[in-house]
Amino acid sequence: MTQLSEKAAQTLELWLQDSFIDEPTKQELRSLEGDPKELEDRFYKDLEFGTGGLRGVIGAGSNRMNLYTVGRATQGFAEYILEKCKGREGVPSVVIAHDSRHFSPEFALEAALVLAGNGIAAKLFPSLRPTPQLSFTVRHLQANGGIVITASHNPPEYNGYKVYNAEGGQLVPDEAEQVIRYIGEVRSFSAVRKLSREEAEAKGLLVWLGQEEDEAFVNTVASVSVNRELIQSGAGSELKIVYTPLHGTGNIPVRQVLEKIGFTKVTVVPEQEQPDANFSTVKSPNPEEREAFTMAIKLGEQIDADILIGTDPDADRMGAAVKNNDGEYVVLSGNQSGAIMVYYLLSQLKASGQFPNNGAVVKTIVTSEMGAVIAEHFGAAVMNTLTGFKYIGEKMTQFENSGEYTYLFGYEESYGYLAGNYARDKDAVLASMLICEAAAYYKQQGKTLYDVLQELYTEFGFFKEHLESRTFKGKDGVERIQAMMSDWREQPPKQVAQIEVEQVLDYSLGMDGLPKENVLKFILADGSWFCLRPSGTEPKIKVYFAVRADSEEEASNTLSRLVTEVMGRVDA
């Protein structure tokens, strides 16, 4: 124990002495006495409540996801909700959902019982539901907030805890800071107020949600369709779809929505249909990665599918694969899928006379400019936000309150999309419907989505993007990432790949009215750019690249030179 830092040693001792912590947890910690490095990582800090909430490895310790860290966070969130609802009539309420991960049901119930202990009605889904359904249900039931237990597409050993405001959006920084302050005031686990399940149910403070809320969500998503009649009149029965929920929450709602608007040939990858907390058929349950589509591609080849779609474990990200000119399935990037959906949605709204004169598309600062160029072509305003759909959700609420703009579509390069005004988070259920609808529409014209993408490149320019990420685990990793950002900030390059650096955007200073964030974006003289951004939820740094050129070859060559030079310095 002498090898532990003072902070880690003190916190460990507090856990071992705390009468509110159960014996199995203490036994787990005692079993690690011979592994000071592991204990240091578990106790050198409290698991940080970022702008999205908590996310970390499951296990005992202050820097881990467990019933105690979840209970403490919920006590802080409860204090925040009670403060927000002060002076209002009625009992405050919070909706809770969870995904298919290890301990997700237990963490969800723990959060519900702590809320109940604070006099807040917890409205809990009894089994796994998509994150966007949580966002929708908060709004639909006019609740005062929401909690979803998920670690999105992280590895199986992770879980997480995300909190939502009354608008159904993830907390933005100023809201999160208030919750963090309340959590900080919870000095010991004895301060966490909690009811038993029986007590909470008897008092009406634990309410179980179900079929009624499910139907409301599915019907609302289906209502966003812009070509339902075409799909139901035959186009939907001609499109062959392969779908993989990657062992997560999307299976039932995605199939229900597709069926509701008229798709009849949907084949689910059988090996990946059922929930599995270990995601045992994939290295990573992330539709951003081609490997996650291996089984879907094999099935697609067997049945000659027109499109393959995959959703991540909490069904807020959607990836798609379509056939190229050689008949091989290619996985579309988030930027490519987003551009196709922007073009399809806006062109259909124009054609039907439903395009509002104040329509707006919202994207993040690390998303390709291709969708922005397309949106402006149709006469839509384009807004940029920081990375994270919570900022897009915040824009939606601003539009709704001011009436200055009508929200049409929002997206980020990491496979997050939303059309419609029913939620405030990205929705893979909606995105699955919209991209299949686009595929069916263009199939009627003898085109694949790959064909459509090539046409868009020809019309709007050849845009190419690339993402590199580097993971640095533990305390040392955090310090290395901080040092890397300081180095690029203090010694910015004047030239990259023989192209002048025209502008350096340091978002930590606050740019364009956006909140301050540790992000650096370098704009080059030819319009290319690259961006360094430490992840807010994982121990990694992400480096984004984007170029635009007159030909695919020129775009590829520029991108290759840019990536080689920048990553050479990152990896040095």
C-alpha cells in the first residue's frame, strides 16, 4: 500500500472502513493488495462526471462504474432536479432506460431507488431500450429529466451513466457544472438517500413503463418519413435489407419502424440479434468499423441485399453498407451517409412543397463540409456546433423557442443523425428508416446509394475525410494527451504537406459563441483542415482530417500526405 499516492491510499481506506459499502466489494479491493498499480488507477481520482455523465470500467473503486458511484451521481442529480423544480406543483419525475451491458439493469434500478429516496418519481423501462427512446420519452411524458445506463459502443468491460434535461437533451456544460457541484457535495455514501423497491413502488415513486411508451416512440419516428406512400405502394417490398443490432437495443424498434412504413424484406443477422453484454461476435460493437459488418456482409451476399444497416448497442448510431460498381459492399462513412440523407431529405421536402423558408441543418465542427454545401444548395441555413449531439439538441430547442429557424436535420461524422423534432439526441432507429427509404426511392430510378454518392461528388466536389485515434490508458495516458495538446497549441505548424496553415482555431478560448472546449482545428490554404480533439468519454485523442478537391485522385493524394505528416508528429 505504501506505493499508492496519498489520495488513492486515503480513498481506498475510506471505502474499506465505510459501513455503507458491502462486504463483497471490500473483498474485491482486498484481493488487489498485491497490485498497487491497479489500486492506484481505481482510486487516484473519482470517476469524472463530464458533460455527458459517467463512463468507465466496471469494478470496485472511486474511479470505476459500480452501484456506489452510480448512487452518488444520482444523489447529486436528484438535488439538481429538486432545485430546478422548486416552487412547482406536483412530484418531479425522471425517466430511466438502459442498454444490454453488464450491470445495466442493476445500475438503472439503483438510480431509480435513489431518485425515489429523494421524493422524485422514477419512470423506469423494465428491459433494454434505445437511448433516443429515452430522449423522446422524457419529452413525451413531460418529465423533468432522464437517465440512461449505457457505454454506447465501448468495449464490454465499460458501462456509463448519461443524464438528460427536461427538453430530452444531454446536459450541456453549464447544466453539467451544476450537477457536478451537487455531486461534489455528496461527501459520503451515507448521504445517498434511497428507498427499497417495495417502498418506492408502494409510494408511487417507482413507475414501470412499457408498451404504451414503445408504441408512441415507434409511431412518432415513422411519422418523420417523407415518402411513406411510395414505400407502401411497392418500393418497400422491392428493397432487400440486412440489419444487425450488434447485440444491442435496436433490434425490436428498428424492425417495427421499418415494417410500419412498408419495408417487408428485412433480414436480421441471426448471430447478432439477441442482447449479449460481451458482444461476443465482434471485436467492437461499433458500426463505424467495417469489421462489425462482417456477418452482415456475408448474409447480404447470400441474399443479394440492396443495403446493410447496423446500429450500436444503445441504438443512437447507425452505419450502412451498399454495393459499389464492382458489386462489393462498402461501408459508408458517417460523413457519406449524412450527405446522402441531407440530399434525400431536402430534395424531397423541396419536391413536395414542404421546405420551410427558414429551414436549417446543424452539424459539428469535425463533420465534413459536404453536407453543408448540399444544404446551402437547397437554401437551408447551416449551423456548426462543438462535437457532441447535446449541442445539436440545444440548437433545436433554441430554434423551437425563438421560431427563427425550422430544424430539418442534424448530424455528426460519428454516425449520429436526427430528423424530426421529437427527440434531442441522435437516433439510429430514425436513421435506419431514412437511409432505407432513400435506398428504396433511388432504386426506383435504377440507382444504388453508391451511385447517388458518386453523383453528389461530381456535382458538389470530391470530399474525403479520415479519422485517426490513439488510446493512452490510465493516469499516464491522461497526462500524455494533455502534453500533446499543449505542444500543438504552443508550437503550431506553419505548413503541413507543403500547404500553408492559414488559420488556427483554438476552441479552448471560446470560438463563434460556442462553449470552451479543448479542441484545436488547423485550416489550410486549400480549404483542407485537420483537428485534434481529446475524447470526453474515453482515454484517447482523436485526429480528424478533411479535404475537398476537383477529382477523387487529387483528394486521395492530398489526404494521404496530410495524414502522414500530422500523425508523424502525433506519434513521435
